[in-house]
Amino acid sequence: MEQFKGQSRLPKFAVPKRYDIRLQPDLNSCKFTGSVAIDVDIVAETRFLVLNVADISVRSDSVSLTKRNSSKRELGERREDQGSGGTFSWARNIICYTCISTVISNFVKCLGGDHKEEERSSSPGELVQVFQPLNVEIFEEDEILVLEFAEALPIGVGLLAIGYEGVLNDKMKGFYRSTYEHNGEKKNMAVTQFEPVDARRCFPCWDEPAFKATFKITLDVPSELVALSNMPIVEEKVDGHLKTVSYQESPIMSTYLVAIVVGMFDYVEDHTSDGVKVRVYCQVGKTNQGKFALHVAVKTLELYKEYFAVPYSLPKLDMIAIPDFAAGAMENYGLVTYHETTLLFDDQCSAAAIKQRVAIIVTHELAHQWFGNLVTMEWWTHLWLNEGFATWMSYLATDSLFPEWKVWTQFAVDSTIGLNLDALEESHPIEVEINRASEIDEIFDAISYKKGASVIQMLQSYLGAECFQRSLTSYIKKHASSNTKTEDLWTALEEGSGAPVHKLMGSWTKQKGYPVVSVKIKDQKLEFEQSQFLSSGPRGDRQWIVPMTLCFGSYDICKNFLLQTKSDTLDINELLGQKNSQSTFSNWIKLNADQTGFYRVKYDAELAARLKTAIEKKQLSATDRFGILDDSFALCIAQQQSLNSLLTLMTAYKEELDYTVLSNLITMSYKITRIVADAVPRIKDFTKKFFIRLLRNSAGKLGWEPKPGESHLDAMLRGEVLTALATFGDEPTLNETIRRFRAFLDDRNTPLLPPDIRKAAYVAVMQQVNPSNRWGYESLLRVFRETDLSEQKVFILSSLASCPDRKITSEVLNFLLSSEVRSQHAVFGVAVSAEGREIAWTWLKDNWEHISATWGSGFLLRRFITSIVTPFASLEKAKEIEEFFASRSKPSMSRTLKQSIEQVQINAKWAESVRNDRFSIWRTVTKA
């Protein structure tokens, strides 16, 4: 049995075909009992069955494999083939139909259920063999259950029966408990979260995406509760305080998509035009908050049916808000689970940003019903096929539903997140090797999601939207109900387009990183050179096939080509013709037009100056204004451009009013202010005033009050601008927001503090809190305790962390570990002010054992590390962090830790370059 330890994948000598699962959760003791009967196809000679189990106790005497045979003669022939040398006699295990009925019936009854003989029994006259394992052993480190039999099992399908029990854990994975209040009483609900590898915590299974099977689920639950699973209910029997709920058998799917939720819920309902029933479930009393998501879901299912030319494959779609939920959402087939902040929207109390987030997340999860659920990656190496596509499709769908939101411009932010992570030496390829289950969690990151979506956008732009859609339809139809690898997608796109997709995309998915394309103009020629972009400064030696898009002084004059070598030269006269080239030669030239490519651009001084002028004259699209500034910021961090030149470029944006562009500028301003404070503390306040001046124009035009008919984007921008001004200490903003906050404390419905600027008020209040002036802190805690909106609790926690006072910061951090804060919300409070960094680092070290035990191995634990560690900017601190975690790291966080330490080292180098440029920076930030 030892040979199965330490393996990355399960052996393939047995394949599950069907699971019959019965569960009885006890919501008072927070335990559950279960039984599973698995149709297993033995496809190669073996004496072993190896499947996944974690955190559940298997009852050894309940385990058996039953094999049906059509006749004694067939069985006898197979016995003769086996030979007489074995120690196990099949003949002694031949039993008749009546006996096997009794065996299975007794197995189910001992687990507390009723046996349905007509569903699972053999036919009269069939001969049945029952194999009892010699050894039943769980290897906890490998999360496998190994069953050893006396001799080789017969080839063909058998029924593996296992009884077990487990605990409804509080780790938000596997089969877990979440808490809620009903009529003032605290209650438990039972919830599943199986992706990536936690179905094994609910039932023994082949817990890998390629082992697809059908699932028949039965639940025994308290009669007053709602019990949901992937499929519609076919039967519900009430017996006193308990009821037995049976569901339709599912189509073929992977284990990580199985879902169960048991609790007290209400719902709103609608139907698609072709009759699919769609419901949004939430806590009793919150159904109005589910109506927007319901509308989005119905429209999205119809849109995807048309886009993919394949209908949604289940008869119903349930979406449910869970109070305790680690991720944003989970795409379980037919029962999508959500964090409350990503499904519920309150027309009166929710910010516009929440409305957009709900739409993006719902469309993302529903895209998975095709990309992920119907067509599934073969192994986690190809996770990006799920997440990259769902991310890209969510923008396509949201743009179709809400074109006024301009989400394709906002998509540039997603690309930037991917670019920033992929600029690290410790990044990873889109197609990343996974050797252990513990490594899978870490690749649910910006590479799989954001870079994945960005290279899809780049490829769609290169091939054309119509060709791309047609090829996707072909891909989904061909691979429906099966598993695929990245190469399968490239083949479909290559066949549909005739383009060399395999050759083009290999460099983008099989190697980490991306290029920076340097361009300069000389003698009416454009000279290009690509090299790997790294935030640490040195240029890597990798190379890509880069789809280049260029615009020359106008979006009417554009050219596309592939940069397939390290360098290339284009003659503008040849490219545009003599007439056009003369007018273009002195005009702006923009590479990566509309930011469709996943790469950075570095312009020479002349081309950069032309683009700055074009920004000031409002000649460029919002997406290109975003891209120019974002590339410049990245080059500054990598010491390929001075901070002074970046600040000079930023002055061209003083009249900027586009949400995406200005929001990104604000994000940069926070980072610049921190690095200046580290490098040259005496000019920190001047830098803050520089950004206050830069933002005052937009703040004045947006005002404090929502305007009749104003855009969704203006509502979001107002909150971000005011929050930035409050953070930078702008006195008029601080005074006005605190005045409005006082009115809000007296009347939660006051029009003086609409939802979109509440966070700005919370941040403003915390800027003035200290041990002798605790009014703002105590007031926010009161609001936190009184609100039942998760989004408001999150806003408050992140605002508490912004306090510059160290003693208050310490109090806030300790509050995060209290029972008042749901565990998934705590991470929002650890991104503290620059002044509180050392306090947070000491707190993390002092509480590491508790934090590690509570948040386990998921992305929430990694958020603690990245939020607290990455703002530092000294090599000494990087070494200190590395030494602390040297004996505390584990596989599920090792990559995140290396990336975080690298980011600190990058910050240290950036701070050093800022120190060297301090006099020119001082002159720029002190200009009136």
C-alpha cells in the first residue's frame, strides 16, 4: 500500500461512473453521517482501489465491492482464467440475488436510511460476488483511502459501498457550517465548498476533474429547513422532525461541482424564455436584495445560450447567498453559492460598485456552466481554461447587459493586475505544473484569472470576434461532457480561423512573464525591441510572438502586425504611404491600441512627449490614456523611468473624469506616497498635496450629491475621489465628510451620506482618531454592529485599518480576531496605514499560530501575508520576513510567500531610485 503514497494523481486502474450519496447532517452537534455507493469500472488488473478521503472516518466493516455476473458459467470461466494459486476463492463469494439484496439493504439501514431495492438491486437469477477488503487504510498526508483485496478484482463495473462520518467544520471548505440569525436566535446551516479538492471531506471519491461521473443525492434533514443540491427535488418524505429529500440524478460532472446547502432560506424566482427555472435564495427577509442578481442571471443564461449555440444543460439554476463563504462565489452545477456581497444588492443602501460587482460575479459564475462544468479542464494545470474564460465572458456579458458601464475599459484594470503579478520572477506560467493537491489553491490567482482573460482578449482581437465565437461554439459542442487541455482549445481556434494559433499562443501560456516592447523613431522608421519585463529591473531573456497594434495620430489610421523576433523595424512611408506618413511623422503614435495586448510599451522621449500632448488635448481613448499611464508607472517601479517623469506625465491628467483612468491614478497615488515616505520622508506631505491638487478638479465637478440622471460610473468615481482626498488629509474634504457622518449617525437614511460616499466618510473619521479622541472609532464600531449588510461591514473594517495612530491600529487588528468579525471578513482589516505597518507585522508574528490554524491553507491566509508584508520597502525587512517564515511555511503558501518577499525587495530598489531622484521630485511636487 505504500506505493500509493506521495503521488500527484490517483492511479487509473479504476474509474467511477456513478455516485449514490446519502447524507444526514446534524446542525446541533455539527456532525454528519454518510454512505456512498459508487459504480466503479475496473479497467486494469489490480488488487487495490485508491480514492480520496480527508477529515472523515470510514467504517471499515461497511466497505465492500459487489460485482454482478450474468451467469454461473461466465463466472466459472473467469475463475479458471484466474488460476488456483490465490488465497481468495471467488466461488465462496458467489451469492444469489436475494442475498445481495439483503447485503445492500442492511448496509443502507445501518447508516440510517431506507433501501430502494428497485434502483440498485440485481435482477433475479444474476450471480453476485461480494469482495471484502483485507485492509482499509487512510493516509492522511496524501488524503487517500487505500483498499487492499486478497487477489485481483474482476474487470468491469462493480458497486463500491462505504459508510462514514464527519464533522461540519468551520474552515469554509468541504462540508462545513455557517451561522445566521433567525428571529434573534443564532442558527447553523450546512454548506459545501469543494473546489478544488475538498469533495473528499464530504464523501469518499475520485476527487480529480477528469474522473467525471453522475451523482444521485439523498439528504435526511430537519423538516422545517430548505435542502438544496445540484438537481431538482424528485421526492420529499416527511417523518416527524426529519424529512428525506431525493434529487434527480445529475448529468456527468466532476466531484468539485457537487453542492449541498441546508438551512432556512427564502427566495425570488423567474424563468428564462426557454423555461429554465432560476431562483435566488437568501436569508429570510432579504429577498428584495436578490432581485437584481435574478434579473442578471436570467438575461445571462439567454445570452450565453445564443453566444455558445448550446443551451444551459440543467432544468434549474439556483443561486444562494451564504453568510460564511471564503471566496467570492462558486460555480457548482445548478447550485451556485455566493458570498453575500457578490449576490445581494440593496437599492437603498448599496453602493454602485456593489451593483457592478454582483453583475460581474454572476456572469462569471454562469459562464462556468459552459466553461468548466459542461467542458472541464483535464487537470488543474489547465485551470485557466475555466477561470480565464469565465473572467473574459463576464465582461462580454456585462457589457451586453449594461453598455453604459463601459466595462471593457475597466477590463484594463484586470489586465494590470495580471501584468503586475506576472512581472515577478516568482510568477508562474498560465499552464503550471501541479504535483500535489496542496499546491492547487495557490494557482487561483491573477495569472489564471486576469492574465488568462487578457490573452483570450488578445487572441480574440487578433482573430476577429465572429471567427472567435464560431470556433468557441465548435469547441464546446465537440467536448461537451468531457475534459480538455489547452491544446484542444488552440486546435478548435486554429481550425476555425486558419491562423497558427498553437504557434502564436504557446509562448503566452507555457512560459511565465511577458514582454516590454521598446519603440523609438528614427529617420521616419520605427524601431521595436522586445525583452521580458521584470519589476525587479533586470530584463529577462524570454521571447514572445506579439500581436502589435499601432495607431498613427488617429484611430482611423491603424496597422497590425506580429512581432516574431527580438527586434524589428518598420518604415512609416512603406507602412502608410507617402501622403499619410508626412502628416503622421510629427503626430502621436500609440502602440497596443486600446490595450488589447498583454505587454508593456516603453516609448523614447520624443514619442512619449507626443502622447502627453495628445492626452492633454483629449485625443486618445480612455483605455489608451489608462495604458500609457499604467505602463509608465510599471516602468518607474522597475527603475526604467524616473518617478519625476511619471509625476510630470500625471499632470496631463488633471482634467481626467473617466472612472477607470482616474481610479487607477488614485491607486498609483497611494503607492507613490508610501514609497516617497520611505525614501524621502520630508517630502511626503508635499507629495500628498500634489495629489490633492491633481484630484480637486474632478472632485469639484462630481460634487457631493448624486445628480439626477448621472452615470453609474460617476457615482463610483465620486466615492473613490473623496476617499483619496480624505486619505491625503485634505482639510475641506475631512470637515465635510465628518459633518455628513454625524448626520448619518442620527439618521441612517439621511440623503447627506448616500451609499457611494460612505466609505469616504468612514476613512475621514478614522484619520482623526487617537487614544484621546476615540469618538470616530467607537461610532464606526456601533454602525458595524447594527448593520446587517455584509458590504457595509467590509467597508467599515477596511476603513478602521486606515487609521494612522499605532495604538488604535493595534486595537483594530485585535478586533479582527474577535467573534464579532466573520472569519472571511477579517482580511479586509489588515491592510493598515503606512504608520501602522510595523504594528501589523508584530501582530501577525504574535498571532501566527492562531491565524494559521483558523484560516488554514486557502487564499484568505495568503491575504494576511500579502496585505501585511508587501508594503515594506527595505532589504532588511525582506530578510526578517524570510527568516520568520523559514520554519512556518507550507506548500499551500510557499509561492505567495516568495512573491511577497520579492515585492518587498522591489520596493526597496524603487525607494533607492526615488532617493537618488529626490531633488527633481521635490521641484515637481512643490509646483503650484
